[in-house]
Amino acid sequence: TFTRIFGQTQDYFIGRHVADVVGRTAYHRIEPLFERAFRGETVTVEVDFVDLRGHHRYFQGHYTPDFSTDGQVRGVVILQNDVTERKKSEQLLSNRETQLRMALDMAEMGTCEWDLITDEIHCDEQHQRLFGYAPTSEPRSIMDFKNCMHPADRELFY
């Protein structure tokens, strides 16, 4: 992991200041997190930064104070999870959802989901308007949907 993220082996980091590992700019962004942890606060946060190789990365960090037996903070335990791929996937999904919504709006179409277990249909606002319903978040039954169909089509459906 160290090699993949920082281009260095684990041994490279031993005895080095964090600023020398992540770069001064990134360090100044996370320095307040260290300070909070050294004051005794447990901190969990997601941070993004450009690593020393110029790659944009996202980390979920957990900064936990390490208390001595007399209650003094003697250090901070830091757990960093690289969540770059998850963040990229979330952004891609968000972009695709926006594109789908724009396409549906331009085509004057909506979407529905039919829960086969409860027999409920959940429709978006556009679909409800197209079928002449006032927009609501309440689920509809399959019969509500079937009653909106042309009589000849009802026999073909369910």
C-alpha cells in the first residue's frame, strides 16, 4: 500500500515527519486534525489531496488519541483508508444519475419501481404527473397502475 500510494516502501516513513511524507500543502490541511487528536478528541474525516506524484487521492482518516495511564495524551493513533476508488465510483454514479434525469426530462418520461414482495409501485414525480397523479412520496398499488392503462392493454399485463 505504501508503495502504491506514495511510491516508497514502509521503511521510508519511519522517523519522518508527516509533512515530509504527504507534502507541506497536504500537511497544512490535516494539521488541525492532529491538533484536535492531541487535545484528546477522536476525529473521523474524509480528506482529499494531491499526493507527491501528482495523483488526486481521497482518504478517510481516523485520528484517535492514545492516553497514558494518568490520562495524558501521549500520542495519536492514525488509521487512513484510501477511499479514492469509492469516491470516483460515487462521482461517476452521480454523473450518470444526472444524465439519466436530464434525458428523462427532455423525453418527458418518468420512472417507476415495482416491489414484487409488497406489490407497491414507487414512481418519480415526472411519472406521476404523466399519469395525472399529484406528486407524492406514497407508494401506489399495481392496481392503480393497471387502471391507468388502456383496457386492451390491461389483459396483457399481469
